Amino acid sequence: MKKLALILIILIPIIAFAQDKTDNKIKLSVNGFVKNDMFWDTRQTVSAREGHFLLFPSEIKLDADGNDINNGLNFNFLAIQSRIAFNIKGGGKVLNADVSGKIEADFFGQSNININLFRLRHAYIKLNWTNTELLIGQYWIPMFITDCFPGTISFNTGVPFQPFGRSPQIRVSHKLGKVKFIAIANSQRDYVTRGPNPVSPSSSLPSSIYLRNSGMPELSGQIHFKPMKSLIFGVGGSYKQIMPQIVTPQNYKADATLGGFNAIAFLKLTTEKLTFKLQGIYGQNMPDVLSIGGFGVSDSTDITRGLVTYTNISTGSVWADLSTNGKKFQFGIFGGYSKNMGSSADIVGPIYGLGTNIESIYRVSPRVSYKHNKIKFAIEGEYTAANYGSAKDIKGIPITITEASNFRFLFASYYFF
């Protein structure tokens, strides 16, 4: 009881100080869309949610007669991308800042097991001053630039070339004339690092535990320039540290960490009739943003106890997107390329990550859409080819390459509200 009284004594003055009694009205608005995706693929794919979120084509796998098991037409119809968002404003100023918030969800689920169930996308509060904004909550990852991302119809939004995901975070943005500075500290939730599986240490397990056990969030900084309304460009970088294991298979305490950097540069140019977007990415250990790569064991420091050190596998990617700006009809095309650039140290043990047997991957996807009032129909073709290696060199780069390709035809319908 004494603790409760003490908490109330502390909180009541803070609330009284923060609240501006002249405008306490809460304003709530709702928006979203109903979306149905119908798609056909020419082969099996590495994807999420029953094929909906396509990453890349599955590798060539031959049966006893030499037939490619993964080659063959398949399809699916899904409405799981439909979403709803609640936008909240008002309630009085806090520290002389305007207050707003958002909760957005869809039916995508967190895995194939709970597909079709409600999933949290965004949940954050914002405090806005004249030139400064503070965001606290779940929002886009730092490497997903909301002013410059692919305009694809596919929900993969250019993955694995475009880093993708949402994460709980603290984000501070400050405008200084035509320049905006951004600082971010984030954790991981649905989009996570892939590290050693405690049950089977040589295999990968997606989990946020590797970042959490490092004791520090991922730290990012960006600078955006907007010299004119039609042009925006910028650069950014992040540092992420993980602890792949806290105990070895031999039951000895482990505390080896691995730090990694990533960097981005982007540009968006908008004219009366066309919009052009371009982004380049370099990163280490980036499966948490759905890029190929990861990390591997670089040395055994104590064989008896199972203690090891690690090295990052670097990935380089570039993508471009060009679209028309028609009010009803819009045409566009997306192209991307990504390459496994290997590690700086020799890899002597297991490799953990996503698409670690892919040397490079590229995609071309043209699209056309028609929008009238609140209804939109769209068609997109997506050709993706992945160069798989049957082995890896000492730096973790796949060798002895065989290309596997897939063409996806996608038809989507939207009803916006």
C-alpha cells in the first residue's frame, strides 16, 4: 500500500504538469484496405505465409531420374494482407509537444502456424515539437526509408534487395532547414537474427535472443537532404552487436560477441510524370532484415569447452524503381541485385543465416495498376533468379554455381477505406 501511495505521489504531479487542459479532446480516425492477392509461380520458392511473401526461388533438386523436384507450377489465393489502422491525436500537449499515436494490424500472422490471425504491425506514440519528433514504439526498421522504397504490388516490397521489417524502437528526428537528422535505438521482434540452434548447434534458429543477450540495442544514424520538393536523398549507418550463445554444447559459459555495420544511400526524384527511386546497401549479418548472408564460426579458442569466435558475412545490394504518376493508370518496373561478399576472416565452422548458399540473386518485375475512387486492380510479373553454390570457399562465398529461376504472376485487388 505504501508503494502504491508513493507511485501516485510521484505520477500525479508529472501528469498534472504534462497535461494542457485547454485541449483534451482525443481524435480517432480509422483507415486501411481490403486486399486479395492471387499468384502463380513456375517453381517452388523460399517464402513465408504459404508462398505469399516471396524471397527467392528454391534451388534445383534432382530426383533419381534427373528431374528437378522444385520445378512446376503452383498457386495460391490469399487475403491476409488486409489491414486496419487506428490513428490517434490530441489529449493535450506534453512538454509543449503535440501528441499522436498509431496502432496498425493485419492478418498476416507471425509464422505459417498462425497465418490468418491478427498481427501487430505498428504501435507507437509521437511527440512533435516545431522541428523535432520523438517516436517510441514499433515502427519500420531504420534501413526501410519511408520516403524511398519500391512501389511493387507484391508484399515483399523488393525483398531481399530492400531491407524490410518493423521493430520496437526509440527514434529522434530533427529538421534543420532542408536537412533532417535521425537517431534510432531498436530491438528485434518479428524480424530477427539467425544464430545457433541450442538443440542442433550447426543449424540456424531465428530469434531475438542473440541481440537481447548482447546487452545493447542496434544503434543507427541517418542524414536526409531535401533541397527541393521533387528531390530527396540521404545516407545512413547502423551498428548491431549479437551474442550467439551464452552456453556451449559442452555446458560451459560463453560470452563471445560479434559486432556488425551496415550502410545505406538512397535517392528519390519526382517529376510531373515519373518517379525514380534508387538505393544501395552494404551490410554485415543482415538476415534480420530479410537479406541474404549471416555469420560463421571463425576460430575455436577452446576445443574442450567448445568456445569459439565469429565472423560476419557481408552482403551488397542495389535496387531501382521507376513508375509513372498517372491518377488512374500507373506503370512501373523494379530491378534489384544482391551479392554475397563473403567474410573478412576464414570460416572454419558452421554458417548461420539466410540464403547462405546463394552467391548472387537478381530480379526484374514490371507492373501496371488501375485505380478508380477507392478500388484498385493491379498486375505484376516478377522474374527472380538465384545463383546457388554446391559448396563454399573459405570466406563463405558459394562456388560451383547453378542458377534457379522463378516467374511469378500476381493479380491484386484493393478496397481502401
